[in-house]
Amino acid sequence: MNIRAMTPNDGSAVVDVYHRGLQSGHASFQENAGTWSDWDQGHLDVCRLVACDGNGHICGWAGLSGVSGRCVYQGVGEISVYVDPASQGRGIGNMLLASLIAQSEQNGFWSLEAGIFPENQASIALHQKHGFDIVGRKRGLGRMNYGPMAGQWRDVMLLQRRSEIVGVE
């Protein structure tokens, strides 16, 4: 498995992995992966990664979104990590998250946040393995429009990782 920087040429494969990840109904409130342009506009220009198998096939991606336009939050990013369901269980999420953390620190991020549905225990465990703490539960944050919990109000666990090397002075 190879982790590398994402390029615009990866756009259709990234959106395809995103679409497949959303189908579980436990990855995001967003029902539709949209287009590469949608994805591109919703993520920061730095810290965009893809995981490729030995044949160059993209089987996962990771990226950051901003949490606020206020200047105090410039070093805070919301993370997204998606692995093609057909490739799960092979450590790809682990490699992507480790690489994303390293790149985020190289780019001056001191805090990473993740919002994860409580039913997605594998994702919560992965984040905790990489130093994320559960800092709260947003109760009934939004109503699902699709999937096995369509029509239900969903809780979201808020996890945070504070860098031990950036912003520690």
C-alpha cells in the first residue's frame, strides 16, 4: 500500500470511494458524494492524501476541512478519512490517518477534530489509537435523510487530537 499526495487527476476515484463509504449510512449526514468540484471546494488545499494498492488503484483518501473562518482557528482542521468498503480491514485507514496527522503538523495544524456517529465504533477506535480523545457528544445534531436510520435524529461524537509538537510553546 502506498500513501501519496492527492492530485486533481484522482478526483473521480476519490469521489467514488466517498460515495461507497456513504452508502453504509454511518459515515456522514451527506447522502450524495457530489462531484470532484464539490469535494475540492469543501476541503483545504493542503493535507490531501490517497492510498493506492500495488496496481495504483485508489482505495482510500484523507483530507482536512476548515472549522471556522475566524483567524484563531487557522491551525484547527476537521478530518475526513474514507476507505473503500471492499478494502477495509487491511490497515489502510490506519496508514491514512497517521500520514494525515504528520502532514497536518508539517502544515502548522495544532488541533484536529473529527465528528463520528457513535455507531461507527471502528472509526472511533482508530482515532483513539492515534491520540484522539472523545471530548463530547452532540445529541440529535441532525436528521438522517437516507440509509438504515433515515428519518432519525443522530448523535455525533466529537473527537479531538492536540498536537504535541505544534503550538506547544
